[in-house]
Amino acid sequence: MKSKKFYIKTFGCQMNEYDSNKISDLLKSISFEKIDKMDEADCFVFNTCHIREKATQKVYSDIGKIKKIYKNKPKPIFILAGCVAQAESSIVFEKSDYVDIVVGPQAYHKLPELIEQFIAKKKKQVDTNLSVDDKFDTLQHLDSKGSKVSSFVTIQEGCDKFCKFCVVPYTRGPEFSRDSKNIIDEIKALADNGTKEIVLLGQNVSSYNDSNISLAKLIKKIANLKEIKRIRFTTSHPNDFDDELISLYSEEPKLMPQLHLPVQSGSNKILKLMNRNHNRVNYLNLINKFRFHRPDIQFSSDFIVGYPGEKDSDHQDTINLIKEVGFSLSYSYIYSQRPGTPASNYDEIPRVTTMKRLEELQSILLKQQLEFNHYMINKENNVLFENKTQDEEQFFGRNQYMVPVFVKNNLIKAGEIKKIFIQNASRNNLFGKLA
């Protein structure tokens, strides 16, 4: 096969970023060259997110932009991967005749074969098989030359929770936990390439279980690797934490004191309508358990505003929960109706109401984020440095709470953990000097 240049764009979450890295490795294995200039590509890959309507619209809008760029050039091979591909399958070809290959998140390991078939037959290809076993068997044999100080590793995929607003069970399939030995082997390879921090990924990562090796036991195994200095995991469901995992925060210093713990709503009525299978008391008790074992732990969360059936009193319940917990970072969105989910049959709340509620909620969340960052001023933070900024004026890293930290110092090296005295803070970043 003649060498081709490919451009890949990632939409959505960290799992999509992990998948995009693996897709890049796959294409490199068949002599494709990754490039950063989209006007010079022979092949495009859009790895997509379907979690909200705007994300899907953005994908098709960007396809149109590529089509315009190549109006007077030979048409590149266009691959639509990820969750939009899984949800819409061959319907994609009806929405955009520019797409040549559609491949779901559990089938992208077949891309070399699909590309070969497309080139040979000049016929559009689609594979949205949800069987995950073959994928990881293929991926573990890939040669990855990437070197990152902090690396994502997918350990679990899919979800069995069936929250009524969520497409994940339909786009990623049922819960699947990777073989723990293969995970450790992947992390060892990453460590050999300079990785110091591992971020374990899953749609429901806290449900990980491989032959009675729980997430807690897996973390302990990773912590035994001396090259790995920090461990994090995301995203979790509040119902899947056992005492072993909770107490690990007081036992394992490599496990960072920051946890993303989505709650979605502070209203028991709305949580029940969502089929979350937890209530606000469960959630707050879990928060308190973590704080008992790790007093300095910080939490981030997700909130859906304007879920069908939400009243002003339900919204106030969410506001009250936010004030009670105090989050260092959070993500909030207006409810987005997703085709095929149970909630898509419910009546939506007027936009003017949801926008008002979102603005109120976000103002409190952003205030909490700013207050937390300002709390860091005049304190020492342990910062894992990753790289220089583009202008090479500052070195960039993240503290134990995952907050970006910038330092002007030419002696810092990527992969080093340094004590940094925080001098200033913005809503999103901290600024400091060597302590």
C-alpha cells in the first residue's frame, strides 16, 4: 500500500483521546504518516462523541468544512469513527456522502482491513460490531512510540447502568473489563517511554473487575511499578465504590486526592427519573467517607440542568447539594435529548427556563472553582511537569488536584515532580515558582 498521510481529530472525552492514539498507532502500522496540517492529508479520521446533540452537529459541520477545503483537490479517504458512527451506522452515508468508512468504538481495530477493502473495491465500508474482545487483543500488540508524562489507559468499557438520558450503553455496549495482566504490560511499556502518571479510564471505571481483581487491587499493582509516580481514574458511578477502594485513598500515596464523581442532580425525584439508583443522601455519605480517609481530597462532578420533569424546587435541591459539597471543578450542561434513550420520549422544559437555571448553577460552580484555586495561593503544591508552553516562556504541569500550574524556570525537565510555591491563581490555572 502506497504511503499516505492522515489527519485525526478527536471529539469528546478522554476515552476518545485514548482511542484516537490507538487509531493513530494502527494507521502507522500500515505505513500511514500522521500530520498536523489538514490541507495536506490523504486520509481523515474523525473520532466522534454522541453524548450531546451539539457534539453530533459539530461533527457534520466539520465534515462540510473538510469538503470545502478539498473541493479542488483529490478527495481524501474519510473515516468516521467513535460514538456517532456507532449510533448512526450506515445512516451516516445518507447524512454525508463525503464519508467513506464508518467504524464504531469497539471495531476500530479493523481499520487496516476496512481501508484496504475500500481502496480495492471503491465501496463504502461500515463496521459497528460491539464485541470488544478482539479489539484489545489486537491493540496490545501495537507498537506505540508515543512518549507522554501523563498517559491514559482504558481498563473498562461500556455501561450496564442504563441511565435514561445516556447513549453509552447503546454506543459502547455492556460493561467489559480488560485483562489485568495486559493492562500492567501496557503501563510498563508506557513507563519505559517516560510516563510518570497513569489515568485509568472507563465509562464506569469503578466497576472494573477482572477475575476478582478489583479496581483497588489493580491500583495496588500499578503502584508497585517504581517508574509510575501518580495514579488517577475516571469516570465513576457513585454506586460502585467499596470500602477497599475508598480506604485506598488513605493507604496509597500514589493515588492522587482528586476524584471525578458525577451526581447529575441533587434532587431525589430527578435522580429516580434518571434511573441513577442513588439518592442525595447516598452521594453525600460517600463524599464524607472519602473525606474521612483523605481529608484533603477534592471532587469534581457533572450536572444536567433541565432534565424533563425538573421543577424549581428540584433545581434548588441541586444548588443546595453543590453548596454542601464544594467542588473544585465541575461540568454542567442543559439536558440534551438523545435518540434511542428512554428520556427522549419525555417533554422537554422550555429553553428560557433551562438557560436561567444553567446560568445560576454555573455561577456557583465557577465561584467554587475560583475560590479553591485562590486557596492554593501561598501554599506549596507537588507539581508533575509535562512540557514547555508554545512560547517556551513557562513550563506547564499539574498539581495533585489536576489543576494546571505554570512556572517560569528553564531548569525544570519534563517528568519531574517539584514543590511549587503558588503565587497567583485564575479560574483555570495556578502560577508559581520553585519552592
